[in-house]
Amino acid sequence: MIALIDCNNFYASCERVFNPDLNGKPVVILSNNDGCVIARSNEAKPFVPMGAPAFQYKEVFIQHDIKIFSSNFALYGDMSARVMNILSTFSPKIEIYSIDEAFLQFEGFQYTNLYNYGLEIKQKVQKSTGIPISIGFAETKALAKVANKIAKKFPTETKGVYMIDSEEKRLKALKWLPVEDVWGIGRKFSKKLLKLGVQRAFQFTQLSDYWVKKNMSVVGLRLKRELLGEPNLEMEEPRKKQNIATTRSFEKDYTNIEELKERVTTFAVTCAEKLRKQKSCCNALLVFVHTNFHKNQHQQYFKNIVVKLPFPSNSSIELARFANVGLEKIFVQGFHYKKAGVIAMNFTPEANIQLNFFENSNPKHKLLMAAMDKLNNEIGQHKIKLASQDLDRTWKMRQEKRSPRYTTKLSEVITVNAT
């Protein structure tokens, strides 16, 4: 059996762990720079759609007393790690699917009551972290997703745990689930299926293999077989990323190239840190800038460039230098820039780098980067920086309503007043 564990309204739940007064109240989480809604509690969903621009919903927030928070990814990431560490103690085979979802595979558990085991998992996570979860058990990953939706939709009847362990339950679940809610269908294919009169997941499984493969490729065919109870999607091992992107919107429009250079340098440094963490080097960087498309009064501009490196590197110094070479080529004076980014591409394993005849990465940088990473890990992330970076702040983002980073920053740890 496979279980899909999903943290309920994860970002909102993280905020509620340290602020219990939020329980039962509508909560929304905003994106970087407090731009749009990226997460909602169940209480907020009837009033605010996902992706809603925050400035357009100010009156709605006030009218329904919706509590607003800036994204606090340091807190969310740490709470996610705590949940995943607990889940890994219940099964040796775990696939972390996203920040708030994971698949667990249960082999050799044929004499275990998995429903009760699921209740035990749920209780352990809730007690240890304060995060509520839903669990769906089934023979395949796609059916586990369906079971999880049922557990979440009917918490009173299921106690947050549901098993599709019979043909009767499988058919009942698929006849209940709208086709647009099937994992992997997506908006594009759901529209096509609805035009055919396919409204439920069960109807999708009745389509011919030929039609599914022709219109939805082999991926759609695998999904159909998964819903029929035939395992087609294996548990995946953690894999190294094939590209690493660091992009941010600015707290204001930038017109000066020196301001942009500082941001691009910081983005390149972050990419380099992630490369070193997975022991990879990159051979190319994509650098882009664009203006604020929401300001029609300003002339718009978007440009990107791929900078091919003369040698593979994960040095913060070298990547920052090459990224700024790209920035200088695409920067045009007179525009109001709102966003920039750096994407590291074309990776080479750090241990398999072939030396070039004319030019190579500075060997001294390897020891220097190792020392920087060690210090940043010990005394706080991004305390040690390049001189060309902003020494006061890591990211220049508008986060007017960010909660404290209770679990990752000592100066912001929760305070208990005893009388």
C-alpha cells in the first residue's frame, strides 16, 4: 500500500501553531512583496480566490476580518522538515513530493492495520508539530491522492484517514471525484474531457487506451492505469536539480544599473550556494530583467541572455562576475525594472570536472567557498557575503505582515510570560 500524507492548509497551519488565536478564523498568506494570495485557510476560501491581487481585496479583508500574513518561508521550510522527519520514522520508503506532501510506501505491513497506523501517524505529527494532516491509503499513487481528497473532504467521517482497499471503494471514489480534480489532469486536459462529457474520474478510466495515449500521451495512459489500480508510477528517489533559479521582484522599481548589479550578484551567490550543496557546477547562466507590467504608464521591457561559462564553476565570486557580464549586455537605461533573476544551467558533477587548457576556475575559491558555507551554517545564513552585496539585508522584499521566524532565528523565538 501507498499513503499520501498532505498537511492541511499548510502555510496557514504554520501560522496557527504559534498563534492559536487564529484557529477558526480566516487566514491568507501573501506572496513575495505582499503581491497576491498564495495560500488560504478553509474559512477564507469563500471570500478570496487563489492568486488574488492583495491590493484589489483590501476591502474584502476588512469586511470579513481576514488575517493577513506575508510569506514566511524560513518558518514554513523548517516546519516542513520537522513533519517529513517524523513521517520517515513510519516507513523507510518516503518520497517528499512538495513542501507539504509526501508519499510513504508500506511493504511488509500485511499484518498491520494500516487505518489505525494512519491514525497513529496523524496523532504523532499533530502532537509533535501542531500541524494537522490528512492521509490517503491505496494500491497506487494516483488512488492514494484520491483517498487523501476524501479524507480531507470528510474529516468527521474519516477522522482524517481514508483507505481505498477494495474494488467497491475504488469505484465509489472515482464516481465521486470530478475529473478536473484528478491528480495530473490539469486545466488544459480537463477542458477537453469536459467537452467530451467526461465529468468524473470514473468516466476517464472508461476511455480507450488509444484515445488517452493519442490525446494525453503516455503520461495520461499511466494515470488511467493507476486509477484502475495498476501501479505505473514508482516511488522516486531524491534527485539532483537540473537547473537552479533565483528570481525576485523588487520592493520598488529600479532604474540604476548599480542597484540591479547588487541584486543580480545576490541571486548568483544563492545559485552558487545551492550548486555546492548538491556538489554540482554549472556551465551556463541565464540572466533576465523585466519592468513592471502592471504600470501601463511606463514603457515595458523584457530581456534575457544566456552566458556560457568558459569553465564549470560553483564559486560565488565567479558566478556573480559572469552574471553581471550578462546584465550589462541586456540593461537599457531609462526603464523602470521590477524583477530580475539568475538561472544556473547545464550542470557537471563537481567530482568530474575536466580541466581546460587555457582557463579554469580559481582553485583557491574552493577552500574559500567551503569556509564561507561553514561560517554561514554556524553563525547564521548569509552573514558572510561578497563585498558587492547589500551588507544589511539578504532580500529586499516588502514583508509588512510577516510573522516571527520562531524556529529558525533565536532573536524571534516565542516568548512566554509567566505570572
